[in-house]
Amino acid sequence: MMVRSCWKPIVDGDEGDGSGRVDGLLWYKDLGSHLYGEFSMAVVQANSSLEDRSELESGPLSSNPLGPQGTFIGVYDGHGGNEASQFVSDNLFCNLKRLAAEHQGMSEHVIKRAYSATEESFLSLVKKQWLSKPQIASTGTCCLVGVICNGMIYIANSGDSRVVLGRVERATRETEAIQLSTEHNVNQETVRDELRSKHPFDSQIVVLRQNVWRVKGLIQVSRSIGDAYLKKAEFNRDPLPAKYRLVETFFRPILSCEPSTSSHTLHPDDQFLIFASDGLWEHLTNQEAVNIVNNNPPNGIARRLVKAALREAAKKCEMRLSDLQKIEQGMRRHIHDDITVIVVWDFRVLKFLRLIVVGEEEGGDDEDEGGGGDVKLEVLPVERLMALVSEFDEESNS
């Protein structure tokens, strides 16, 4: 079975790669298919120019035809402009496929290498455009990636976007929120401590201004792709705009592009994944977002999450959602950020795996009152797994 699809929201009047719809400042794809199931996407603009970029790619994950297949999800929350987020959207997945072929498979190491390769290419672009477009040195992007492959979910994150898993707790049958990503925002004490340990002689490495912590008083995230002005001193001088220039020079990068990574075996009780930029998480808790997805139909669920966040943002400003929706981009940034949401389900695969697990548990020896002994799941190649899922679907519908 071979599936190849790419979904990218329409940006600044571009036709994009997806057949989504536009409603004012909102772009959405209510329901689509990926290799393992379904997804829903939505993006709402707040900045004068949309700085978020995102994509969902499903099919080959390697430039080697015999390499792994799966689904790639990327959320790129830009800042200081959209140059970095657009560059990552154009290059990260290509780098991942090339490196997956070189390393003959998918792994956390491959994803980290893809981040590094993308960062190096962007810094080369900054150097090339430095004299003609120095402000590109001050643009950067948070970068959240998920790769679903061979029964695993690989997560990588630089910045403060987030992915949350909705998992059914067997004892209570409640769907609980499990955060899979690690964030790098200096409002968290652990992140401030990490920076202080790396820069022990810089008392101003993190600064509290107007009740908000910032790195060097400039930026809230400690890891990103781009932000060359805080990684190489050669880009922190004239002709860079003065508001980005530091008084003292630096001899080691202040920010890092290295993502925090993790990998998890998908479990039959794992229901869905919510990938979103921090614009969503500023207004909804992990559990609130999971409850919304769990209690509503899949069709249009990403759009529903975006509107829930907008409703909360409006409430904080003592206005109605309908009034907020009348405010133009740029002015909206005072109320909420650009928001990107991608919700992914593995319904077909998980339904099939659940049948295996439940069957094993219920069909064991009668010696134990609950029946069943050890549950053994074999990791199958994706083609074999999808063939088995198709057979299961045919039997269920006959």
C-alpha cells in the first residue's frame, strides 16, 4: 500500500498544497486521510503577516524507495517574521528523508540531524543575505515534529509548541492528557537554570521584565531554528536593527537549535495526538484540549479547538468571540497569537491492535479468574500491518 499526501495551509494568498477552506483569518481542513487514519488541521492568523507554518506529509519517510513509510507532522511557530518558519517548512522534511536513507531507518538521532542540517542551511542563507536583508538574522522559529512510523511515535521539539496525547485510562475509562514534548520557554524555572549553568558568568542571561522572563531581555524561548543574532556574534552588529543588538559581545551561542526528543510505542489505548503552537496552549490546558477532542466528532475538531482558544482569549479581554473575529490581523496580536492545530488519529491501526490485545487478554487459560497471561505484540512492517488492517476492515463490514 502506497499513500503520498502533503497538506500545507494556504499562506498569504498562496494556493497551498491542501484543499482546505478559508473563513476570514481562519484556514482549515476539517478532515483528511493519512497513512494510518485521519487528521484535522486549522490555522488562525493574528500577526500582520502569518508567522506560523505547518505541514502533514504521509507516505515515504526516506529518499530510499525501500525505506520506512509513515506520517510526518510539523508545526513551525515563527517569530520576528516568517522567513525562518517558511524555510523550515520548505527544507526540514527533505533533510529528514535524506538522512533516513543515509542511516537506513528512522530514529531520534536522524531527526536531530535533520534539525541541525536545516539550521546550518538557514544560517548560510542569513550570511548570504546579511548586507541586503540584515533583519533576517532576527527571525527564528520554534519547531515541533512528530513522526509516526512502524508502531512508534517520534517527537522532537525546539521552543514552546506542544504535542499532547489523549489516552484512555483502562481503570476509569476516562481519556487523560499526556504531554509528549518538552518545552524550552524561560518562564519555566528549569529552563532558566539550564541557561544559567551554560552561561555562569552572565548575570543578564535571563531577565525579568514586566513579569515576563526573556533570554537577554529579548526572547522567551531558549531553543529555536534561526535567531542567528543570538547564535553568532557576527550577526549581532550593524546593520542589524539596534533593538536586537547586545551591548556586550558573546563568544558562544546563546540559543540552541537542538531539540528535545523522545520516542513512544503506540498503545491500543492511545486515541489521538494534538500538535499545536503555543497560541493554543496559552488559552487551553492539556486536559481541556483533550476533553474537547474526546467529546466531539472528528470532523472539524482542529477548527473547534482554535475557536475554543479564541473564545477564551476574547473572554480575558471581556469581549465576545464575534467581536474578536471582526478585528483585523496585526491588531489581533494584542489579544492572541497565531494559532496552529493539527489533530491526528490512528483509528484503523489502533482498532486492529485493540482487537489483538483484548483477544489475548480474554482468551487465556482459565486458571486465573481474569483470564489471559502475557500480551505479546509483534512489530510488523507497515505494509504487512496495513494489509492486516484492511483484512480486518473487510471482515468487520461483511
